[in-house]
Amino acid sequence: MKLTWTRQALEDLAEARAYVEATSPQAVEEEADRLESTLERLRIDPLNTTRPWYTDGTREIAVDGTLFVLIVRMRGIKVEILGLFHLSRAWPAAA
């Protein structure tokens, strides 16, 4: 399955990296590995590795070993990554 990132998701990813670098610089590589592992699971089996989220048509997948969640939407043969969300933050408003 092909994964694509929205502009918002890429901004979220940059913010997440900055957050991890600021709070735990030694963990940046480990967090990146965990994200890559989660993305691989998502590529292989998107429906069985995600669960419905709060907005119709969107799903979530937890990034193992972190407090990050990816918000995704299935679009035919691709998975669109809509955002990366840290659980310590307020939940984004449902669209």
C-alpha cells in the first residue's frame, strides 16, 4: 500500500521531531525507528493495524512505544497520512 503525507502531517512530523530533540535529544533516532516500524505495519495491512478515529473515514494507529498517534484516511490503493498527534496535547477538533 502506498503512503502519502499531507502538508499538515509533514508539519506535524517536523514539530514532533523538534519536540523530541528538545526534550530528549538521545531519543530522536529511537523515535524515528519506532515511527518507521509503524509506517511499515501501515503499508502492509492498513485496515487491521488501525482503528476508527473520531471523524468519518479517518483511522488512527499508535506509534509503538511512544505517545504519538498517526491519523490516516484510506484512499483507494493509498493511505493518506493526515496528521501526527502527541497524546499530551488537546485533541484536534473533528472536521
